[in-house]
Amino acid sequence: MMDFLERILRMPRVVLTVMALLLIAGFGAYNSLPKESFPAIDIPYFYVSVSQTGVSPYDAERLLAKPIEDRVKDIDGLENYTSTSTTGHASVFLEFNVNADKDKALADIRAKLDGVSSELPDDAMEPTVNEISFNSIPTISVAIYGEVPERTLVQRAKDLQDELEKIPSVQSVTLSGSRDEMLAVTIDTNRLEAYNLTASQLFDALAKNNMVVPGGTLDTGNGSFNVEVPGLITTAQDVYNLPLKTDGDTVVTFGDVATITRTFKDATEFAHVNGQPAITLGVIKELGTNIIQISDEVRARTEAFTANWPAAIQHSFLIDYADSTKALFRSLEAAVLTAVALVMITCVATLGVRPALMIGTSIPISFMIAFLVVQMLGMTINMMIMFGLVLAVGVLVDDPIVVVEYAERKLQEGVPKKEAFILAARKMFVPVVSATFTTLGAFVPLLFWPGIIGKFMSYLPIIVIVVMCASL
């Protein structure tokens, strides 16, 4: 090992070239790595929801929650499950090991619940499986507002929603403040009596003509094809033309006894920006993507897409987590540079300028190697990574201080420069390796910190370990 190390040190051009390449590649990795405030953690937590109109909490627990619990309790990796039953509803919360494969866990849950409806009451709804994600919070919100008709505002917002969902790093775009459209039927009671009809007959006609009817398969002997029966009402004209009864040669339709208009459902939420009605679009990014890059892309797409909109319709960017992320990174980068400066000042004061410069080169090279490893591991640059770099600055210089200080002592004894540093590398190899592994021994146990907090904090020991190995 020592001979191999000495052979490398006697090729200074190769060493310098490798150092330059590591610096360039590491700097490129830092610029391309996704940046976000907090580590991207995908926790394998789920909840199963099932409802039945009018069922009491006691019956919901016995008839709805219990059959689901019996099916899912033996799933591999499931650590805990709890159920909550209320009037008309029951939900079962499933907590898997934090290191479990979330996609596999979801597939296992759905496989276990296949056919569970046969064990539930006949009028119970089909159970739904929902993921719990800490990444479902919008990273930036876009508000569309103005004193224009609501339908116009909603349509513009939906157009922008479709445009923003085309961004590759965007998981979804939610719409808040909009209302679903509906058909309002106003019955003329005088005409109803004239045609000898009742309101219940109208309701029955609507119910019977607004359903999915399976047509089956028609086999001609030379082949078979599916038969589709159009049964769903999709337009106002479908309601107008809906037949109610036959009076002689005349067919009485809905349009003869009622007026049908397009309107919106009753509002359950309101949004206003600058005192004007607004529709808010929340942009949710994919896990592990660059929050700053997505924010810039959303702003650019929105500005370009709304450039030709009427002046009465305005837009505004609301909560943007990229702003706080940028501020956080500026402060952490300043902290790292301050720590480097203080280390360099200490080295200059105690060892001199030349040793301090040599020791100082270990800091950027170690950091750039760390960024390369972070990129290969598929991690992101976040506050825990930056805190780890601040912590590692004062530790990683211990190795070069030991080697350079020994070489300086040999230089004072008259040993040539190259031989002095090669001798320092040989003599200090075992102490440096021992000191590095002693430091690593303090951080390795943090990798096995259990639970969500452990997964969140794991970025700190990982980056410190990587930086220390790079320094070695």
C-alpha cells in the first residue's frame, strides 16, 4: 500500500490533473443537483377509507373497520395499524417500516383488500386506499383573479393548469376556489299540471335515463363486438329532449315542462386576491426535484401563457417556498465560507502561509468529491447536507494538518521538498487512517437512527462520512 501511494506521489502532473478534474466535476454536480429546503422523505404510510350512509360509530367499527383490519394485519413490513370510526365512516391507518418499499406496500394493501366488499354491508361504498405524503404541499401557488364572469375565470385557470402540468418535474396542479358546473332544472308547475305529470315522475325519468347500461357482446358467428348503450346525460340538450310521456301523437319532453340552465354548485370555499374573486393553482413538485428550478419554470410558463389574456384577468404568485429555500442556501453557503475562512486564518497563524494554502486545498476538493457522491446516491442538496458541510470543515483539515506539519519539520531538517512530503505521507499514513476511522466511528451509529426522524437526520452523518473519506 505504501509503495503504491509513493508511486502515485511521484507523478505530480497526474495528481494535479485528477485534482482539477474532481474540482470541475464536483462543481458541475453541485450546480445540477436538486435543491430543496428539507430532505425529500417518502414515508410509507397509508389509510383505507370506507363509508356507509347513516351507520353509527359502533357499527362502523364492527362492520366496516374490522373486516379491513383482519385482511391487512398480516402484510409484510406493517408495524402498526389503527382505526377510527365515526358516523357513516371508518378509516384504517397503516404504518409501515420507514425503509419499506412504498410501491410494494401499496400493491400489497390493494391485493389484500381485493374482494373485501363481499364482507361489508351491501350499501357500503367501495373502500379506497390513500397514500400519505409529506410532499403533497404546493411549492408555489398561482392566483388568477379579476372582475370577470366566474365561468371565464375558471376556464382560464383550467387552461393554465393544463399548461403547468406539462412541466416534467411537476407532479400535479390543484385548483382551489372553483365550483363544478351543474344543470339547474326549474319546473313550471302549471305546465306540469296541464300534462297531468308529477315531480316524482320527472325525478324517475332523470334517474332511469342517467345510468350506465351494459350492452353485452354481440356474436355474429364471424366475430364478436361490444354493444354500448348511451345512457348518461352529458349536455343540457339531452335533458331538454328527455321524453316524459306520450299524449296522443305528441311526446312530452322535459323542455315542455321545465327550464334548464347551466349554473354552479353552491360554494364551499372562497378565494380573493387584492379584493377580487380568484382561482388558486397549487403546484406540487415531484419527490427529489429542484424546488428553485420548478419555481422559475412555473413563473416563466405563467408569464408566457398569460401574455395574451384580457387586461381584466390578472395573475399573481403567492406562497413560493423557493424564496425561503434560496435565503436558506445563501445563509448556509455563507456559513460554510466563513468556517473555511476561520480555518485558514488559524492555519496561517499557527503553521504559516504555504502550509495553510496546502491544507486549504483539501477543503474544496473534499467538498467536490462529496457532491459527486451525493449525485451518484440520488440525493438532493438540502439544509441537512449544508449543516453537515459546516460540521465537516473543522474535522476534515485534521488529516492534512498532520501530514503537512510533519513535512514542514523535515524541510527544516534539510530534506528536499518532494522527499519530505512523500516521507510525511508514508510516516503519517497509519495515524491519519486511524484518526479518520475514529471520527467516522462517532457518526456511523447515526445512520441507524430509527423512525422518521432517523430518516430525516440520516443526511447529516452520510455527508460527514463522505467528506471525511474524501479528505482521507
